[in-house]
Amino acid sequence: MNITPDSFHKDSRFNPFDEDFLKKANEMLENGVSIIDIGGHSTRPGATKISESEEIDRILPAIELLTKNFKNITISIDTFRKKVAEKAANVGAQIINDISGGNLDSEMFPFIIKTNLPYILMHTRGTPENMQNLTNYTDFYTDILKETFSKANYLKKNGVKDVIIDPGLGFAKDLLQNYELMKNLSIFKNENYPFLIGLSRKSMIYKYLEIDIKDTLEATSQLNLIALLSGTSILRVHDAKSAKHTIDLYNLLKKS
């Protein structure tokens, strides 16, 4: 649930002050969502940076409403700022989802180590403004694994129990590099770190297929199944019902 006016997929934009906000959240939960991810700062390529206070003002009402109205809800906060993560955790967020992998706020790792909150560590380079200029790798797979797992191991050594890896599709990777990662997602399989994939309706789909973003659900589902077959533990999605069907069919195939 993006509490933003400029996230790339308009149907993922929510306003906690709209009367149907809780209805939409309830639909997501009824359709099988395990975690609701709240973000107040768009991090799509080229996204405009907003102030810390504006980000906090966006996300706090949403988290407070959700925790007040839904018992046992699990909320992750999508932020690269320690102060935002702290404020969100104080009102009920249980997971920190950091698209910068600790790169954009030097206080984030000390905060995670201190609180021992579950932490989603995504691979990227640079900032949302310049990350698409940072796609040159000496050795694509080796560089990404090193840049990601060196930080995960640091957190683990400092007592953080739950670190989840996100390979960062669409972040500091060109279009074809995203598919190189998809083809070899199993390299992220590690007994210490489950990994998450967020490819839902991304430009890697609609730019390659030359279709509108509204027509990307089918391809998203197909790629999500490939991700599950490669060992992915968590799917970050916009379309809960479709993703749940994909997971149910995957589980059936796995048992058969």
C-alpha cells in the first residue's frame, strides 16, 4: 500500500484519509496477504525525494489505522530512513523494508542491530535519482552477491536474527540484467537468509513486452511462479488474489 501520489502503479496508491482505505486493506487480507507493506516515499527510478517529516506524516496515520482495526496484522514499513523506521515501529510496524540496503542512512544498521527487528535488505546502488546509471558490473552475479551478503553477514554477526534478502529487480539493473537475475535466482538460496522478490507490474515487464502497465498481471503471475520455483520465500505484489492463486498452485505442484 503506497501512501504516495506518484508510485508507478496507480492502483497501489492509497490514502488513509479516504473512507475506503480500510475496505481495501481488508480485501487484501481476505485475499491471502500475510504482510501489508506501507511506503510513503516513491523509490521508482527518477522519483523525487521528499522530506523526512513528509514521509512520516504520510505513513503514521496508515499504520495506526491498520493496527487499530485489524487484530494480529503484520506490517512492514518501506523506508530507507532510520527515523521513519523508528516512528513506524513505535506505532506497530514489525518489519523494516529498506530498498537501499542501508546505503542511504548510516543510522539504519545501528537501529536494526539495537532493536533486532526483521530487516529486508535489498540490493541496489546509488539513489533512486541515479541508480539506473550504475548498472556496470565487473562480474554481474559475483558483485551483486558480494554487495548484498557482506551486509547481511554483518547484521547477522551483530545479532540480527531475521534478515531477508531482496535481489532488487529494477534497481541499478538494466532491463536485460533483470532477466539475467530471474534466470538464476537460485544463487540467492541460503539457509541463513530467505529471499524476497518484488517484480509486480514493473517496467521490466511492460517495457520489454511493449504493453501498458494495466495489462501486466498475467506476465507478473508467470514470473512470480518462476520465482517460487527458484526458491523465493516472499512475493511482494500489488494483486493479492492473483499472487495467492499462484502460491496455491505452486504448493500443490510441490506436493504432487
